[in-house]
Amino acid sequence: MPAALFVTLNVLDAFLTKTALSVGAVEFNPIMASIGSSILAKGGIALAMAFLLYYFRQRRVLWLLNVILFGVVLWNLSICFIMTCIPSDYALFGFHFFG
């Protein structure tokens, strides 16, 4: 179960990252910036990592990664919301988010 959740969260992260990049966001992770937002590549890497963590009996690490990745997915979701729903200058309470 945690391995399937890990792969699902990674694919969702890749999709949301691709969506955010299409509306003008910037990738913060330098490793993923070099790979790009390929959903297939991200899913394959996640599947390989989950297999290795199960093989080496590191299920607790997998749960920790799921919690961290869930936060990343929420962050990406909020960025997509901010960039598509806040007016064109992306200002909220006098603070300019992007541009």
C-alpha cells in the first residue's frame, strides 16, 4: 500500500508541476529541473525507489517520503490555485507573488 501511494503521489506531483510550469511557475528542485516534468520519468523513478526500499526493508522511510511528498503535492496545488485564480499581477494583501 505505501508503495502504490508513493508512486501515485509522484505522478500527481509531476502532473501538478507540469500544470504550474505551463502558467509561469518555476521549478525549485534543481534535480527535477534537469529531468523536466515528465510524468513517465517521474513515475518510473518512483517505482524503482519503492522497489528498492521494499527490497532493503525500509518501509518506514517510504512512509516518511509519502508524508513529505504529500506536502509537496499540496504546495503544487496551492501554486496552481494562486497562479490561475489571483488577478494578473498576482498580488495578495499588497504582496506580489510572481512577476
